[in-house]
Amino acid sequence: MATCPPYPTNPPRPHWWQRAWVRYGALTTLLAISGLVILALVREQTGTQGFLVGLGLAVLPVPLLLAAFRWLDRVDPGPWRNLLFCFAWGACAAALIAIIANSFATRWIATATADPAGADTLGATVIAPVVEESAKAAAVLLVFLFRRRDFTGIVDGVVVAGVTATGFAFTENILYLGNAFGTDQLTGDSGFASVTAATFFVRVVMSPFAHPLFTVLTGIGFGIAALSSGRHHLRRALLPLAGLLLAMGMHALWNGSAAFGEYGFLAVYGAFMVPCFGLLTWLAIWTRQRELRTVRDELPAYVTAGWLTPAEPYALGSMHARGLARRHARRHAGKDAARAVARYESYATSLALLRQRGRKGRAGADFAVRERELLDALWQRREVARPALDHAARATAPPPVAAWPGHGVYGVHAGYVPYGYASGGHSGYVPYGRTAPWAPAFTPVRAHHPGPPAFTPAPCPGLAQAQHPADRSAYPYPPYARPRPYGP
């Protein structure tokens, strides 16, 4: 009796619309057409001279905002193509949707109510927040759905949403500043008393973070949803929606502050916007520090398996040590080595975050495949990255603390080896947050592997036959690979 093979010998070819180049081409074409249309609309409303003035003034806060979001994303940096897409979507597609939808809705309300002033107020406080935040949230949703591997937590949501809103605010500022310049041309005002100066002060100096602050709430909702397990489908759907509703509410409050009286704007700015900005900034930085702690906690499992050296979890869990490693590689081996170290740091962080998701039961079905990809990427760059990370670990390790005469160090017993660090030649390594008289400067032992370790750490709880990394009996202790240092 004939039997069918377990796998098809000729797998079906994907449809034409499933090919990567088709999707990239369609997305690029859409953004390009949106950019040309929004350029024509803004130039028509502001004039050529007003457009150029608005462009020159609106571009000033953009590098600062992008640098801030990129700094926040330094622990596990996402690819530049995602950030470029988000900025282009905010500046082109979202801005075009907002201009067309807001204008249409405001005119329809004015015609239906015969009250143009009321229509403008309603459009600014109700229509604009709903339309604009929904248009910006579309970029966050697209990255969340189609770049799920790069969207793993709150920091990723904050960065994606903030960059999208920065692009949207850039285009909107061109429009407002260009119109203000046209008004000054008609009235003859100039200097600090001009409408252009007042608009620049309010939108660029006082509140460049307004639009990013609104949309970041949506990004946080998506980030928390990314941290939720796959079986909580309702929570994963409601959290982004709740973030979007909060963003709309804050946007509406900000736009309607002018209707609260002569000092309504300043009251909302000082009592609401600034505290919210400070709170969200603290949340983003705290989440970034939490990711660094995750790196220090999760990577020792790969030290015991032979994939990493004992110094690496400490060095990779400190931004200062990371920067020192990149500078050391650049100084001794050039720019290519520094880029290799940066990639090594990024892959190691992704590996630690993947391990954490697996341990908490939030990893997907491709956990083992992704883990192996990251380990192979680390192994390919070990010859360049490990000497730099070892140098950074030695340079940033805390000094040893002398023990009381006749007594041991509190909490440290004779012969104790911290978890994840093999004994013998590695006893000189100072683990993060610990100092002891038995731990002088790190002096690793040179050893070599003919190839990468054959052992891969077992999957985490939530996957088939899972084991916790703290179960040291699950891992062998082969000697780890040591590269040759820079130079001869």
C-alpha cells in the first residue's frame, strides 16, 4: 500500500502578494504618494515662502526627539528600517489622513449646524484627537503585527509610537508655522511680537513632546500586550485599545485647554502635561533598567552551557560597560570591530529577553529556532566581541572589599561560587553587585573550542519538556571558548 511522504517534496509557492519585495514596494509607493500629496497640500496653504520658513523651524526639535528615543532603545535597539517607516508614516500617511478627515468633518459640522466657530471648537477637541491618534496608532499596529520579533515590550512600544508622533508633529509644525508666517506677512509684524515667534515658542520650545506624549500611551498599551501570554487574547486586544483611548483623551484635553479661560493653557500645561511627561519618562527609563537586569539574570544559563564567558553577563548588563567595550574595539580593531561588538550586544540582549519570555510561558512556537539563530550570531562574532567585553568587565568591576581579620565576608562562604560562574580558572571574576577578598580583577583562562558548543540550553517553562535555568543539573559545564586578544 502506497503511503504519502511526511512532507511535500515541492512546497507550494507563495502568492505574489505574499512576497517580501511586493509588500515593500507597495508600502514604499504608498508612503511616497502620501508624501507628495501632503507636500502639495501644505505648500498650497502656506505658500512657497511660508513652507520653507515652516520647514526650517519645524526641523529643529526632530533630531533631539529622535536621539532621545534612540537612546532609550539602546539596550535592545530595533532595526533602523522600523524607525524610518514609523517616521515616514507619521509625517506622510498619518498627516495626510488627519488633514483630509479633519477638514471634511469640520466643514460638514459647520454646514449642518450653521455655526462655523462651534464647528472649529468641536473639530479641535473631538474630531482631531480621534482622527490623529487613530492614524498614528496604525503605524504601531503594523509594526506590532508584521515585525513582532522586534516588538517585545514597553520600551519598543514607546519608541515606535514616539518616532511616529515625531514625524506627525514635524509635518503639523510646518503647516502651523507656515500659516503664522503668512499672517505676519499680511500684518507686517516681526520679531518677538510676531505670530510666528509665538507659534514657535508654544509648539517647538514649550511642547515639542506633546504629540509623542499622546501616542506613547498607545505604544505602552501595545507593549504590555506584547508581554502578555498568547492565551490571554482578550487582554491583548483591550490593552492597546485602552492606551489609544487615553491618548485621545489627553489630546482632547490639550487641544481644549484654550477654552478654559485666559490661563487655561498654562494650567493644563503645568498641572497635567508636565507631570504626565515626567511620569512616562520615569516609566520608560525604569523599564530600560529592568531590561538590563534581565540580561544579568538570564544570560548565566548560557555561561554554564559554554556559549558565553563568565564576564559577559556583567558587561552586557551595564550600559557603561557596553559603551566601553565598543570604544575598546574601535580603538584596537577599527570601526568594523566596534559595529560587530554593538551587534553582539544587541543579539545577547535579544537572547536574554527571549529566555525570559520562555521562562514565563510567553514564548512562541519558534522559541528554539530563534534561540539557535541568536546563539549562532553570537558565536560568529565572539572573536571580536569577547576581548572587548572582558576589558569592559575588568574596567567597570567594583574593587574588592577587605575582610575583617579572622572573619569571612558577610554572605560569602569559603569555596562559594556564584550561580552561573564555573569554578577553577574563573574564580577571579567579580560578579555584578558583589565584592569579596577572594575576587581580584578578572583573569580568564585561555581555552579553545574547535566549534560552538553542541549543547543548547533547554526550553523554558511554557514549552515542551521545559526546565528552569536555575536547575543547574540540566546543564553540563564544558570549558568555554576564549578568543585570541587583539593584535599578535
